Amino acid sequence: MKSFLGKLFLRLPIAALLVMVMSASTGTGLYDFTLNSIDGKPTPLANYKGKVLMIVNVASQCGYTPQYSALESIYEKYKDKGFVIIGFPANNFGAQEPGTNEEIKTFCTRKYSVTFPLYAKISVKGDDQAPLYSYLTKQTAPGIGGDIKWNFTKFLVDRNGNVVQRFEPAVTPDSKEVTSAIEKQLQ
């Protein structure tokens, strides 16, 4: 058993090992978080165990808002392979998400035909930062963590709940960089 575990750890990327160690030391992992859906129902991230996830902070009045189309497109392309996008509306940057949850949901479905899961509006930075985003920005591997700089920051999560990659807002969801990373995790 000892040699099996040793061989397993040798094959894991350093980032995954760091996340495992940090999660063990804090007692918190991605699947420990429960947040309200856009409809106000408590929805645990544990519902997505075994799926590849993309967690994105979104906003309705941002220059990057058209990324909703690309997000929906890649969600449709990969959802049958075990991929889920989760959108977290946030009003942290330039008051670009001023609406209520109901207004946000209506906007997303009417303007961009969004079908991927949306959660209730949260804060992704500052003193009122949601615990999930504290985890994503402070307890993930080097190169993944760090403050959220703007709307549409994307975190890619493997099937085991490890945050494996981060894409800044200017990187579009349908770029080769992002789709290649998704496909790698789906293999």
C-alpha cells in the first residue's frame, strides 16, 4: 500500500498535491461549500462531485458580459461529457451587477439563453468576500490564487474538486487555451 501511494503522489501535478495538502490543513475543500442558487435554494457544490467545473464570477453590465455566449456554448459542447459551468454574479467591480437575483436570472436567460447553473449574487473580494472565493483566492496552489481582478475570472476544477487552472477575464471561454484545458480534464 505504501509503494502504491508513493507512486500515485509521484504522478500527481505539484499544484494538485499543494491543493490536497492545503485542503487537509484547513479542513475545507471545494465540495464543503453550500451557497444559494439564483432561486434562493441552498445548493451544495458537492452536487458536482465527479464533474469538471468552471467557476466564473459574472456581471450583466461589463465589457466582458458577451462572454455569457461563449460560456453557454462550451457548456453545451461539453456538458454530456461531465462538464459544468457555475456562474456567481458579483457586484464588486464598477457596480456592473446591480440587479436582484431575479433580474440577473431573467437577463441571462433572455439575452444569452444561459442554461448552466447560476448561484445567488455574492461578493468575490473585500471584507464581505464569500467563503468560496476566499478559498479560491487564498487556499489554492500558487499561480491559481490571488485576488480577483475583474468580472469573468474563470477557475477550472478537476473531477476530484481540485482547482487546477485559472483564466483571467480577457481569456475567452471558447479560446483554444481554455477548451484544451477543459478537454484535458475530461479525459
